[in-house]
Amino acid sequence: MNGAMRRLLRLRAWLAPLGAHRRALTALLLIWVLAALRLFIDPSPRLPLLFNVTPSLPHHLVWLRQDGTALRRGDLVVYRFEGDAAADRPGLRGQPFFKVLRGLPGDVVTVSGLSVALNGEPMGMAKSRSFDGRALHPIAAGVIPPGHFYVQGTGPDSFDSRYKESGLVRADQVLGTAVVLF
């Protein structure tokens, strides 16, 4: 018997006890494949129920409302992430984020060092590094253009429009508003 045949027989013997669990393992593999496809190909939410696993907002469970009503300052908006950070973190692209809408078209963003303000009201400090050590930069000062919004979480570590890498949110990225459930 040649070496390749012996390796194949050893692999088969090693996998034999798993045969009894074939259906469960197949289902588990399918779930992981679908999760990977959803993450990297189409992360759009299919159910209107969304979970927040970050400390950027005090809300953990929200219902996505897609009724097309006009957005107002203070709304909790759900949007597809398409910021600059998605270039080196492909898992971010298209992920649903939800944040508080703070700035509307025509509002003025000012930056002094790492301090960001909107229409003269302080929005907080931008950090110079992310939790994993990557460089972060404050958003550029200027007027929010038509069709764009400034969004921000309530936590100091929120990755939001204070950062160039997240940026302003375009109107076509907005999926709807969130109704807080928990």
C-alpha cells in the first residue's frame, strides 16, 4: 500500500466516529458558510430585529422601521457602513450600524485638535487610536453637504462621524430608523 492510500485510510478512520453526527455537522457547516457569505457579500439585515453588541449606545435590541419618513435630528438611524475603514476591514462594509442623527445638511462641523463640534456644540473628542491600535483621524471641518448626515453614538468609544475613517452617512446608506425595544 502506498503512502497516499495509508493517509486516506487514517483520515477515514479518524472521521468514522463523526459519521453518527453527520447531519449536525453538515448543518453547522452550512450555518458558518451562510454567516461568512452574509458578512462579506451581503450583510443587509433580513429581519427588522437588530442587536447592538457594542457600548456605543445604551440600547441592545431595536426594531428597524423602514417607513420612509423624513429624518430629524435626534432620530436613531440604521445605516449600511461604507466609511473609509472598510478598505482595510472588509467585514465592516455594508454592516448595519445604528447611531443618533446629530447633524443635517447645512450644519457646520468644526475641529480643533481632536475636539469635534457641530454648529458650535461640542460633540466630543476623537481618539487618535482605535482599540486595536490603528490610527484614527478626526473628520474634516466643513459644512455637511446635501444628502449627508452626521451620526454619533452616546459612548465615548463609539466609531462614528467624529472620525474620517467612518465619515458622514449618505442618505442612500440609511436603511431606516430604529425603535428601541431594550
